Amino acid sequence: MFLMSRVLLAGACALSLSSAAIAGGHASSSDARAMLEKAVTELKTAGPEKALAEFNQSGDFNRGELYVFVLDMKGVYEAYGPNPKLVGTDVIDMTDAEGHYLVREMIDIAKNKGQGKLKYVWLNRADNRMEKKASLIERVGDHVVGVGYHPG
């Protein structure tokens, strides 16, 4: 009886740990949408100077694998949470692991639709692996605001 109760306890612990691991996996599209909406609101209300500075810091706009990035309409980084040193870098010709021109496609979405989603293959900062990724894009004036996530 004692052995069986220990086996059951061990199984329950393993199950709770695996459930926690699944719950702590990739951010969801709704997490990315919420961050994008918050970033768009911040850019509109606080203005570009303050908002872009916030996007380049750890905190509400840069958490784990979710972060805000902002491009101008020519493909130059205005904000890039994971590496603010890239601000001012022209990335118009950046491609993903499959050779797709990401920034050109993001700008196209912003110009022609105002907002949308782009799917591609990118490095997941959380686990350092190449994975499928999607970015939600929204145009705010002359800024292309985006938040990417790795779909499960």
C-alpha cells in the first residue's frame, strides 16, 4: 500500500510538472495581439520619441520571446527590443531562413492593408532554435509596428 501511494504521488507530481511546462511554452497569438495593441496605443498617445525608447527596454514591450519592433517605411529599425544597438540599421533586404524578404513584405502589408500577419522562419530567442514564426503588423503613421510569436 505504501509503495502504491508513493507511485501515485510521483505520477501526480510528474503530471503537474508536465502541465506547467506546456503552459509555460510559446507565447500565443493573443499574447502577441495584446502586446501589439498596447504598443500601438503607446505610440499614438505618448508619441514616437517616448514610445520608441520604451520599446527598446526590457519590460512591458520586451518579455521573453515577445518583443515590439518598429520600422520606418524605408525598412530602417526605429526600435528593436532584443537588441537596441540595431536601431538605425537598414534591414530592407533582410531575409528569413527560407530566403523570404521579411521587411519588404511587412512594409507591403502596412502600405496596402494597414495591418496583417506575416509567417516566416526565425530564431526563437527563448530556445535558440530556428522555428516557424508569425508577426502581427500594424501601420501607425510612417511607422510599421510589429510583434512576433512562435505558433505552437
